[in-house]
Amino acid sequence: MMPPLLPCAGPGRLGSIAALVGVALLGAVTVPRANAAPPASVLPAAPPAPPPKAAGERPTGDQSAIDGDPKARAEAIAKARAAVGDRDVQVTASIVVKVIHPAEARKVLIDHTKSVGGWPLLVTNQELHLAVPLAALATVVDQVAGSGIVLQKTLQRVDRTDEIVQLRAKLKSKREILARLRGLLDDADTNSTLRVEATMNQLVGEVEQLQGELNVATASVQSARVMVAFQYHQRQRISYVNSPFQWLNKLDIDRFLGDF
Amino acid sequence: MITVPRWPAWALEVLALVALAATALGCGAPVYNLDAPQGFVRYEKKKGPAFITPDGVRLRARTERNYPKADLPFWADAMERHLVARGYLLHGKRCFKTAKGLEGCTAEFVLPHAGEDWVLAETVFVLGDDLAVLEAAGPFDRYQKVSASLAKAYLSFEPAP
């Protein structure tokens, strides 16, 4: 049995300690609902929930955003940056580019990314994922596009404001419960101390998990992601559909090579 | 009693010879003239123009029925829609006139094949009741090296007189 952390208090306080532990447990196991504030008796008022997302703020795959001329691309990326100003927006640019020497292109892109304050997240023979400061996104996208023949480009914006606000609110409430429990240990007897400790251990685990999720979510909106693929390799996209025009159904790489 | 007139033996022999000659001369299927693109060699024994590069980029012409009868923009659009629906990535499209004034359209598609990115290029010409289809394919990087010479060769395309 673990020794109590602090001297025990009299048994008269057992009822109130048990009640507080019960409240803590309830808080620990209850999954807060979206836009719901924690109980006022335990927690201070949570930040107000953000308004529902408008259609324009939903995750978007914006192929045309970085298609076309550099001016349009710059405007699209500037728009993405502007959105980041008042909302927590995760910006991801995906580019499929064909280059003659992927290894050389990869090295040049990594060097350029580092020079503008970014860093590589994933480096493989066929893929390169980069984290770049939002301000440098346009230059990195241009660098990638200029390194070869661009087959496909998309710019995606995902609003993570709600998620981050909720994570912060949950974290704050759990930390306050933890602080209250810590205060109870001064006056608790052995049994109560053990129960409080068990609850605190559980809460600490949850706080750490929430803090990790918050760190990931916050980091994802503080820099943009550039996903570069050197190969158009989406095999699952090739499907067999029938055309009403018979000769079109013969247009197929396997048929062509087989008949050649 | 009804008697069925019989063909004389010599007439059957003549018919057989005519059919054989027609087959040998390729009657019923249009024949095309197409200059060999730079870097390609021609398969002399294949029916219709067929070419290949040392690293395996292939080009071949074939004929399809223009049915239902439609014009070039119709077929170019239908072809693009069909292949995009299948998941091919449209990489480029251009329409042009050959040296003889024949209008054609080329669409290049990228697709995964055998662990590599390949290009399948389809060029269509409308020839009355027929469609001439020039098909070229090869791994992306190898195709890119000869795409200009292919485009130049397409300008020489014409139905054989």
C-alpha cells in the first residue's frame, strides 16, 4: 500500500472529500460535448463556442486555386494566409510533379525549404512532405512547380478553430480539477488520500493526452504542409466504366500493349 | 421437283481468288500514311502504321467506325470524359491540322501501369464513316523525350490514296 503523501486529517472531512472526488471522477469520465461549457460549480466559464462554420470555411480541395498563372496562385495562397489571421486554418498544398531525377529535385526542395524556415516531415523515394512557414508557402509551391512537370495540384484549407477551442477548454477544466484535488490532500486521511491519488493519476494521464492533441493541432495551423509526390500512383482510381460508344471501351493501356 | 442451279466450278474458283486478293490488299480497312517519328522504327509487317522506340514507346494506328456519326469535337470530348471517368489523369490536349489540312485532336493521359507512371496518348481523326485513332504509350519520362517528335509526325498523317 502506498504511504499517504501528506499527514492525514480528521474523519469529519471524509464526506466532503468523497463528494469532491466523485465530482472529479464525473468530470474525468464525461466527454465534454461540442460547444458545451463545463459545470459552473467546478469550472470557470469556458471560452464561448465559435459560431457554426460557414460553407466557405469547410475543408476545401481547391484545384483551381494553384492551377493557372502565378498571379492567381499567389492570390489563392494569400487568401489562405488571410484566413489564418482570424481562424486557426490548416493549409495543405498537394502537388504531383514529374521530374527526371527525383533525388536531385528532392535535395533542392529540402534545401530551399530549410532556407525559408521550414523542414522536411517525410522523405521517401516517391514522396516528400514539407512543413513550411505560412509566409513562405507561395515560394515553396513555386519552387516545387518549377522543378518539373506538374500533373496535379490542390490547395486544401481545413478550419481547426473549433477543435482547438474545445481542446483548450477541456484541458483547462481538467487542470482546475487537478488543482482542487491537490488541495484536498492536505486534510485527507489515508483512505481518502489513496482515492484522491488514484483520481489524480487518471486526470494527469488525460491532461497529458489532451495537451498532446492540442500541441499537434496548434502546430498544424502554425505552418503549412506541402505534400510533393513524384509519381501519379493512385491505382485505385483506375476503374472500369462502360461508355455507350463501343470504340471508347477499347481505349485501355493493357489492350493497347496486348494488341501491339 | 424444284432444281437449284449450281455454280460452275470455275466461277467458284474465280470468286475465291478475288476474295483472297482483296484480303491481301487490305480492302475494307483504310490504309494510312504516317511518317516515322524521329527515334522510332517501323514494324513493316504489321497491318497499319506501327512504330516503336529503343526504350519501348509505341505508336500505332487503327480504325474505328464513326458511329453514331459525329464530328471531331464530339469524339474528342467523349474520349476525354470517358478516360477521365476511368481515373486517367488528363495531362494535355491539343487540336491541330495536318499538312494536308485534316483536323485531329490529341489527348495525353497519365495513368499508373506496372508500378510506373505511363502516358497514353490518343489522337483522333474523323474520316467520313471511319475514325482513325493513333495511339501512343510509354513510361512517362521516356514518352516525354519523344512527345515532340510524335506531334510532328502526326502532322504527316493522311489516308492512303
